[in-house]
Amino acid sequence: MALQIIDRRLSGKNKSVGNRERFVRRYKQQIAEAVHRAISGRDIRHIEQAESITIPRKDIREPVFHHGPGGIRDTVHPGNSEHVRGDRIARPPGGAGGSGAQASDNGEAEDDFSFTLTKEEFMELFFEDLALPRLLRTHLGHTLQYKTRRAGYSHDGTPHNLALLRTMRGALGRRIALTKAPHRELQALQDALDALLAQDDGTSEAVAALRQCIDALTARIRKVAFLEPLDLRFRNRTKVPVPSSQAVMFCVMDVSGSMDQARKDLAKRFFILLYLFLTRHYEKIDIVFIRHHTQAAEVGEDEFFHSTESGGTVVSSALVLLEQIIRMRYPVADWNIYVAQASDGDNFASDGDNCRHLLAGSILPLVRYFAYVQVVPDEQNLWREYSQLAPLFSHFAMRKVSAPADIYPVFRDLFKKEGVSA
């Protein structure tokens, strides 16, 4: 049997990182289940945040060392009428002999263990069952898009950033400013000396005095340094977010009776992944939620994911509302438009042709990308109609997903277009 010893001693700042990583690895399944529960209660806009999760203490029980009694002892138990010395006592049946957790007045049992995940740890566990490659997972979870831009000059910096021309220009200006007046005075003294020398042989006291003043002033001028530390100028650079235009993300989902909560949670994973992709390319993102059954409506996120309607499905009602919102609030010249549609594929028989014509004639010419996800494996009416559009429009993708790991192929197509400027 393998024995694992965990160091629980108090440590200084950043010295417990190794223990934290071992804890996450050891109880990854329990933590991942807690993360999935947290995802179902989060808004799409707030997915990239740290999270405090709770794990039952029974799931993280660890072995401890203690001193046993040792030796051979004789013990008298009063009231024993069933056993004699040498008998083997059977283990109590499951559930017997235990005591329940102590009640608490704050809604938490005493055997719950609270653990705070960082933003990076939370996103890593979120991506775990989406089958994303490691590089793409890192790109979505951690990397921000920046570029370096010149930001003037500074007095401090590294030698390789020294702006030589700017430094020499500053030094020259300083020397001119400090020596301009002395040079005028020196010129005046020199003119006076020349006038005296023209009248006598240069042995008078006045000539000696002028020469002494000229020597002192010349020495003063020479003391002005050619280069001072305050003359140094370094090129300054700063990182700024990559300039990009704004985007709007439309989430369209069937909420008829056939779309149970499990299928809605699968669709939510898909919407979250698209949102994370867009946040790495656009500074401003609007999200519009459109739900539909026989009629479509724009709703809030909570109602979008948790309300259920009975009856049939008319998908074209959602597409008509989608086009109306785009033309009224999101002009193509100012917005990059992305649409994500999730459905079980069931649709009113005569409505499939309307959906195909609406997409081909009115919606796909306006959007940058349209992704359709069917959350059931069987080919339904809507799937057959949309299949006719896929060969005609390169920015239209459709996939079937039945598990979180099936979502990534949709985004594989999307990330192929990542090099295209927004």
C-alpha cells in the first residue's frame, strides 16, 4: 500500500505553493465537480473569476499517525455476555456506530471544507473536459493581447534604449545655456585687450589685469561638462491593448419542452467558450439572449438558461427577431456580429425552408461567424436544412455535440480564421 505524507506545517509567503498543487491534484475530481456546480450558477460575463468552493470533509480525509497502545493488555468490559478471550469481533455494519455532523446556524455543516481557487485554476478546470489543446487552453485562460508602443522619453532606462541623438541635443542645449553669457563677457574683454595692445607694448598693469580676467573666464567656461547625467534620454515604451472594434454575441436557444436542463447546460458551455474567444479579440462585447419555442423573445441570462416552455418549436421566429435587432441596434459598419445557436434540431416541418432562406438571404451576409450546435446525435429537420448552407458560406459552421468534449471542433474552425483582422 502506497503511503503519502503531506506537509501541513505553517510556511512563509509563497512557500506552500507545492502543497497547494499537490492538494489540487489529489482531490481534482472533487474540485472539478464543485467547479461544474459553480459554472451552472454563474453568468457568462463573470466566468473569468476566482471561486470559493466547498468540499465535504469526508472526501478529503487523510490518514494520520498516532501512538498505539502497544503490548498485550487484559481489559474487563462490564456487561459482556457474548464474547470470551480469543474471539474475533466482526466489523460493525455500514452506518452503525457513527455520529452525524454538528448542526450550524450559518447554513454550513462543520464537515465542509472551503477552498478558494484562483482565476487560473478555475479556468484550467473549466477547460479540462472540453478537450481543448494545451496551447489553446492557455491562450483562452491567461493570455491577453498587447502590443508595444513608443511613449516619449524618460530620464531612466537601460543602455540599449539610450536615444543618442536626443541625448547629445540636450547636452548641447545645456552647454549653450550655461556658457552664452560668459562667452559674451569673454568677447568684450578680448576687444578691450586688443584696444590696449594697439596703444602700448602690453606691459601695463591694465593689460595684465585684462589677461588675468580672460584666463579666469576661459577656465570657468571649460569647467562646463560635455555630458551630464541629466542630459541622458532613454526611449520609453509601454504595453497597450491591441486596438480593436466592438463586437456583439447573439445567443439563440430553443427552450421548448424537449430541451431539458442537461442540454441547456451543454449549450451554456458552448456559449461560454465563444464568449471567452471574443474577449481576447474585442474590448467591448455586448451579449444578446434570444430564446424561442413557437415565439421568440429577447430575455435576460437567468431566464434564458433556466426557463422552460411547453409546446412545439418554430425556429424562424428567433431568426426574424435576430435580424430585426441587428438592423435596429447593431449596424454592420460599426459592429462585428457573432451568432451562436443551440437546439435539439426539432422544428415545425414547414418552417425549415423559411429558416434556410432567412439565413442565406438576410443574416449570414451581415455576420462574421454563425455557429450552430445540435445537442442531440440524430439528424433532425433543422440539421438537414442547415446542411445545405454549409458548403455555400465559409463563416457558417454546424456540429453535433452530446458531451462537453464535443464542443471544441466548432471552435477549431473558428480559430483557423484567427489571423483575419477584425
